[in-house]
Amino acid sequence: MNSRRISRRQFLGQATAAGCAGPLLLSGAVHGAGPNDRINLGFIGVGTMGGGHVRRFLGHKDVQIVAICDVVAERRDLYQKVVEEHYGKEKEKGSFKGCKTYKDFREVLARDDIDAVVIATPDHWHAIPCVLAANAKKDIYCEKPLTHSIAEGRKIVDAVKKNKIVFQTGSQQRSEFGGRFRQAVELVRNGAIGTVKTIRIGVGGPPVVCNLPEQPIPDGTDWDLWQGPAPKRGYNEALCPRGVHKHFPAWRNYKEYAGGGLADMGAHHFDIAQWALDMDNSGPVKIEPPDGKATTGLKFTYASGVEMFHGGPTDCVFEGSDGTIMVSRGKIESNPEAILKRAIGEKDKRVYLSNDHAKNWVECLRNRKDPICTAEIGHRSATICHLAAIGYDLRRALKWDPEKEQFVGDDDANKSLDVARRDPWKL
């Protein structure tokens, strides 16, 4: 692939305060390197999830990690050391220097020797880096839930298509956990439980407004950059833990940054429901919240008549006319038990086969094919979570047009399709 390059200074000039406003006329690194060449990776966000991805991708000989970016200095320094010690063991001298650190992700995207990026930031920091990376012709692996709003997802999908990049959403359940979710999906698609009637998804509740007290900002943490497009507020370590940490921070709970437990694990489990229904490019047509102030029990209805409920006894429950399948990360069960003994034959419907999510993406970086969870799929799964959150907020029945991605006859609800962004960040 030929590249039109602009200088690092030119890129930063176009991508600074304007965020994503306006097109970026560059195409980044050259894809299609020789079979013996490594693909250069940059990492944007190396907290608990991103740090795990660093260690995971270090095990892939096809890639070379050359950049680490985070707003917390201790995390940058740690994972630079992890990377350089790993590659140093491959050298005769036992030392390696070649992984640079950055506080601002735009500097990573301005490097035209970087082929692809792994984005594992908080949810409110997914869309802008994704669109800028796509416009820079960088292939992308971005964590789930893919977006902080429905409108963001369509902008990511459009940028990915326009720039013809390879995009993997981090919905690892499609690839891993012993293939249990894939087994459930193929059984459902092939009629093992008869006609699908109801799906129940057991995940947490919708997000709440952040009311955490203000604390002193730790040295080495760029709190303003962590907030980015989110509303300005005081620092709290529950949102951005001090230094290196081993837990999943609480920013997931708050509207300003994410979609609560509903989106955090819902992006995984609703994704499996969409996959089983063969609705990767669509979604439900009606959203009905429960009565009162309940934060579980919301119902989706698909055009087919299938009803899907937020709330259930396990991760995913598929109820059909002839039986039930219950699947979670640790096990898969059915009632009657004979359902799980049904073999999937050569003439049956099969789904994309991947047993390693990261490896699947790396292979697609070489062959330029779609990975198992594209931007469109990630967007549609995240949309389910956003629709539920909007339903809980508005507390009334809503009609949804999955093709136009608009609420039908409800201008007030359509105001919820996107989030406000703090200046100077734009999308």
C-alpha cells in the first residue's frame, strides 16, 4: 500500500486542539511489509487491561512494540521496561532500547513507522483516538465497549471503511473461553432449541453521575488529559488510580466516562446475543424499561419477535420452543441436556472460527481480511448498551430504527444519541 506522508509537526498541527475536526491527509505507515518483517505496534493506555495487552502481544513474533502511551508516568515507565527487557532477551548483548514513551496519543499517531495501535483507554477516550488513528492509516485493536455514545460508533465505522484499515474490537468472548460462546451461538443458529423466544443477559446496571470527592493530583499524572472530552472535575483515584495498579478502576460506573456495568460486561454478553441472532449489522426495534426505578428488567424486542431482557441468572440464557441454553465464561449447560450433544455438521450454519482474539487480529494485519469482531460489530453491540441506558434514563417505551440509527418519532430521545465534549476536543 502506497503512503502519502506528512511530517510529525504537520500531523500534530492538524490533530491538536481540534481533536477530530476536519480530515487528516495522511496515511501513516506502509502496510504489507515482507513476511519476515515485524509489524510495529503502539499502545495507547496501559492500565490494567492495556498492560495485559502489552504482555499478550509481546508473545506474538509478528509484531514489535515500539511505543507506550499513558497519562500516568509510572505506567509508561513500567511497560517501557517490560518491553525492552523482553526484546533484550532476544539480543546477544541482552539489552534493547527501542520503545519510546508518550503522554499524548497524538504523538504516537504522528509516527509514520507505526503500523497499528492498541487502544485500551477509558470508554470516553475511545472514539477520538480511533478516528484519528484510522485517518492516519493505522490498523486498530480497541477495547470494548467500543464507544461512549451511539453516534461515536458510526463515526468510527465510517473512518475505518474510508481508510480501509483492519479493526478488531476487544470482544474476546467470540474467540476465547474454551469456545463455549461459539458453541452456544452455532447451536442456536441451527435450531437446537427450536424457535428462539427469549434471551436473558445477566449484567450490571446503568451508569450514574460521578459524585466522587476531589483529591490532590499525584505527581506524574496528567489529570486534564485523562479527562479529555469529559466534563471538567477534580481528580479522584477511583477514576485514575495512582501509579501502577492491578484492579479495574471505577470510571466504568459513571456516565461521564462509561456505561456502567450494563456496558462494561454487557458489551460482551449482548454481543453474543447479537451474534446468535445473526444481527451483527442490526439491532432491536423496541426498548421498554421496567416500571418504577428498577435498574434491571428492561426489554428489547427484535423485528422477528424475539425478546431480550437485561437481567438473568447467568451471562447469556437462550430460551427456545424446544429448550434452553445457558452459557457463561466458565461453563455451558442446556435443558434438556441432549441439546449440547447435538453435533454441528458440515452442512449446518457455522460462524467465524477464532480461538485467539489477539492472534486473529495479527493474522488479519498480514492478510488484510476482516477479523472476527469488526468496528461495525463492536458498534452494534455497544449500541445495545447505550439503548438500554437511554431507556432507563427516559423511563418510557422507545421505537428504534436500526438502519437509520434513530429513535422513531422521538426528537427528545434522539438528543441522547451523542455526548457533549469539552473544548477543545471535537469529533
